[in-house]
Amino acid sequence: MFLTKFLKELNLKILIAEIFIFTLALLFIGMYTNPSDPLFIESKFGYLFYLLPLLVFTLYYGLFAGIISFFIIVLIAFFFYKEFPTVYILWLFLFVLVASEFNYYWSENVKKSEDKFKYADGKLRDLARELMLLKISHDQLEKQYIIKPISIREVIYQIKQKIISNFEEEEISNMLMNLLIQSFNIERAALVYVDLEKNNFKIISSTHDDFDFNIKDVLVSKAIEDRSISYLSKIEEESKYYAAIPVFISETQVYLFVIEEIGFLSLNMDTLLMINLFIYYIVSEKLILEKIKDIVKKFDMFDIDFIKEIYRMSEIKKNLGIESSLVIFQIKGSIEDENIKNLLRKNLRGLDIMDSLFLQEDNLLIIPILLPFTPISGANSFVERVKNILVENLSLSFFEKNIKLKIESVDINPAKNLQSILETIK
């Protein structure tokens, strides 16, 4: 049980060996203490001697481990008993089936809970990044609007559009580099992609064509080893760089932003954290936008972030079977449009996502709301609550005359949901 955790590359072999050794050890104890009845079938509570280890293996590893252990016990019974203990063996088999079923449901629920937690954690990180970007952008406008005006959120939006438009990684990285240079007074630096498994690297963008990157530099090695920002004051050895900022996209793939020269006043932890934020944000956006760029191009009337969240929910449904729902409001164009949007926005729950689009030819305002991890029954409760709020603020006659809505599950194909949102509700 414990060997398997540490030797994951030999999982199956170690598991089988562990079961064999443990079961044979029990057999040796049984033969030594009770040669005529090594399975302790005739002893009071003797069935627990093999049943408990059998249950532990099955509950911990699942049906496969339970069956292996069970067949070893069957072989022991076959060779050491003149009369085969059928009832005893059938009881053991029944316990294996029950324990394996419990293991299956427990494992599935743990996996679903972990995935929900990862999604919620990701949403919190996204929100933190957005708030930080807003703060930085505001500070930049406040400090530099006369000398060199720059809107960070606008640049990031442009980078997203470049990703969707199939622009080369080098061009996107150059835009990111220019943003960092303007924002943080960087004089000489490079963005480097490192593949630790293949032990190679590629300079994606740099301030100078002759930038010299040394992957064996002590500062670079420490940043990769610690998986955190590394700078001169954290090391005792000499380094040619001031700081190395890693952004891992997998266990063996990492983007490194290496700073060789930077304005003295800009070299502080706040600056390094902000640079890390920018790179992490762009890299994480790039990974998901490359998967959905065809959908974004086809449904360009929707907000990119809304499409991104529908895609995430569709992937979770496809992989884990966890349901999410869409509530679609269609409102005939009126002076109340902004009021309705504000009312709906105020009543969103923590993870809910809302978008809005206006179809000019139909004079129709469409407001889709994504309810993550919410089945249709939960969506119905949400609709009832929102309907009461709209009626209370706008009147029942207005609601019945001007507002239509529908509820649907998130499909494993996000394009189907986006197309459904655009279809007029009859």
C-alpha cells in the first residue's frame, strides 16, 4: 500500500507483489498457528483474519486489487482443504463486490470535488488577476498619461485578439515584451521557453537580438528548482542576471522571464510579482484560447471570457459528467434594457457568468447567464428568484409582454449552446 505510493512508475507490479507478499504472509501465520485450518474458517471470528486485509486492498485500490487477493485466497482454499469452503469463499466475493462499489463511488466523488475546487480556485485567481490588472492600468494612466499613455487592459485585449487570429507566438510575445518594457522600465531582458524533459530552450522574445541566455546560471537554476521568483539577494553566488521569473505550464515546461538590466527604482518585489502576473495571465489565456479560437471567430458577437467559461464547463461535463446550466433571457428592446442588465448582474452568485448582446435587426436584447455546476433543477430555482425580482421592479405585465426565457444544459459541444442562445425563443 505504501510502496505503491512511492513507486508510481511500477504501480501494477508493486501492487501485485504487495498483495502476494501480504497474503502469503497471512498464510504462513495461519499454517504456523493452525496447520489444519490456515484460513481460520472454523475459528470464532476467524473469517476476519483474511476478510479485513481483503477489504483494505479493495477499498484502497479498487476491484482489480480485490480480485487478485480473492483469487489467491481461493487457491489457498483449493490446495489446503479437502472440502472446498464454498460458502466462505462466496461471502468473501460478496464483500469484494460491495467494497469495490464503494471505492468506485468514493473515487468518483473525490475526483468531481477536486475538479470543482480547481475550477473555483481558478475563478478566484482570474478575478484576482483582473483586479490587479485594473489597479496597475489605473496607476499607469495616473502616472504616465502625459508622457506615454498606455492602457494595459487594452494591450492585453489586443494580445487575446492576436492569439485568436492565428498570429505567431513570436509576435504575441513581442507585444507582451513591449508592454513590460513600457510598464516597468526594463532595459535588457528575454522571455525564454524551457523544456526540462528535453533539456533545451528557445528565446521567444528579447529586448536585444544578441541577448545571451545561460540556462546553467545559478539564478535561473534556482528559479526553476524552487518554482518561484528568484533574484540576486536570494543567492550568494554571482549571476549575470538581476532576476528570473518562472511560469510553469506543466511539470516539465516553463516560461522564464530573465532580467539582465532594469532601472534601479523598478527592481523590487512588487515589480517582479506584477511581471509574473502579466506572463502567467497571457500564457494561461493563450493555452485555452488556442483551443477555442475557431468557436470565438464564429461567435464573435459574444464576449471571449463568456465563451471560455462555457468551454470549460463543457469539458468538465465531458470528462466528469458534472452538469452546468444556461439561462437565456430575451428582451424586446426598451428603455429598461440597462435596468434589466443591472438587476440580473446584481443577483448573480459567486461563479455565475453573464454576457449580453443586442440583435439590431430583431430589436432584441439577449442576456445569457452561465450557472456552473448547477443542474436544471437548480437553474429553475435561480429563474424563479430572478423572475420575482424582475416582476417586483418592472411589473408583471412588462415581464409577460417583453421578456422570454429558456433553460438548457451545457452541452459537450459549446458551439451548440452558443448557437441556441442566438435562436429566437418562441
